[in-house]
Amino acid sequence: MIAYLDFEKPVAQLDARIEELRAASSSDDVDISGELARLETKSADLLASTYAALSPWQKTQVARHPKRPHFRDYVAFAFDDFVPLGGDRLYGDDQAIMGGLATLNGRKVVLIGHEKGHDTESRIRHNFGMGKPEGYRKAIRLMELAGRFGLPLVTLVDTSGAFPGIEAEERGQAEAIARSTEACLALPVPMVSAIVGEGGSGGAVALASAERVLMFEHAVYSVISPEGCASILWRTAEKAPDAAEAMKVTAQNLERLGVIDRIVPEPIGGAHRDPESAAKALGEAIGEELDALVGLPADALRRLREERFLTIGGN
């Protein structure tokens, strides 16, 4: 069942009417196929026009949709032969950040990403995708593994930010994030990152400091959440829509600013309406970027990362 967002109410009303007609047609001799076809076309057109004109705040809502695909979905639909590798060899295994070996279109890669979970139990287990120090240290370990064996690195970013709890700070959260960012920039192998949902603060940058950064059409990427920004500037989270507009959180704005390199289209109505096709489109885009990077020497890859981050905002 589709979970409709607030701005999708007109579409929800049309779809409800369609379901009523379908139920009636199964128990009635009257042919209403023409009316059904008309309403289905109207619903599809309304959905397309709605998603073609989303505001930054509406895109934020789409990026957070409870049915939006997460790391495990992309592994299932876009990658093969995934072998999970856990633990940071120091403290524990953070389930908010997952990783391992995988195959993408026949190419061996190291894959790392945030996992938010799909229901109450799994969301708690994965800490809603908010990584702890041991998660970022696990990511560093896997980055070093990629460099040691000459495997390209792919990261899938989807987090509201790193976990802000006291225990995370006690275990060196800021240091772990900084070292994860450093490890990205120092990699001797190609790295492609994709913002697939929320890209929040340093918790996202720690896995997204790549030479090529992709972003889904309705994902968001920012230094702080719109609610957090609004609370600081206006002392109320109710100004979140204004904050989202001012912060330029959308893929379209970020591409113009040079923060990201490529926008990956989503199915009409968002990735949550067709996770499989969204994942396959993402896999194809990542594969194309890796094709362009594989074969470049380590110094050239590091120089590409340095240049892209030093020129952000200069367009």
C-alpha cells in the first residue's frame, strides 16, 4: 500500500476513487472500463506534474519517505554476490553503516552505505541510519581493504547525520568522521558516491568525499537538517520549509553549485514507488562513472578529488 505524503492528497483522492470503481466493477454488470481508464490517466498525469514541481521541503519529505529504498534494497536490486564484512576491530559492529564486497555489472567493488531500516524493529537495530564512531571506523577499514586489493569503492549515503549521543562523543565521533573523510580523499582507487536519500552533515560527507558524487533526483544534501537550521535561525522548526529553500538542499541546486556531479532520475512519484527500477538506474549510473575512472593512476584520482572540493560553489 502506498503511503501518501501531505502534498499528494489530490493524487490519493483520485486513487481512492479508482479503487472504489474497481471494486464496484467486479460485482456489477455495468461496463465502467472507460471511466477507469480516464481516471487512471488523470492520476498518472497529476502525479507527474506534482513531482515535476516539488519545492525543496517537499523533496525533503520524499527523501525521508518510510518506503524509500535503503542500502539492503540497492544491494538486492543493483549488486550481486554481496559478502557483508562487519566490525571495526576496535569496539563493535555498527549496524547503521554496512559494507562488504560486491559485484556491479561484473566488476568487483567494495560497497559501503547507510541503512535506516524499514520497520520499527529494524530502524532501532540500524539506529535510523545514524552512524556511530565504530561505524565510521568500519568504513575506514573497508576503504583500506579496497586500496590494498585495488578494488573500486562505492558508497551509498542516506543519513540525517551521525549519531549525536553522549556515548558516541565519548568514543570519538568527531575524530572518526574526520578520519573517514581523510581516508576517502587518500584512496588510491576510484571512488563513486551516491546520495540516495538524505545526505546530512559530516555523517554524510564522511562517506561522500569522492571524485564523483551522484544524487537521486529527489534526494537532499545539506550541512544540517532544515528543522535544525530553522531552530537556530528562527527558534522554531516550523520554518523548516523556508530553511530548505534557503539552504539549496536539492540535487538541481547542488549540481549547479558543483557540489554533486550527476543527477540520477527517479521513477515518477519517487523511488519508493518502484525501488527495483530506481536501484537499477542507480547501478547503471555508478557503472558508467566507474568505467570513466578505472585505469587512472592513484595520483590522478587524488587530484580529481582535491580539485572538485576546492572548486565547489565557484560555478
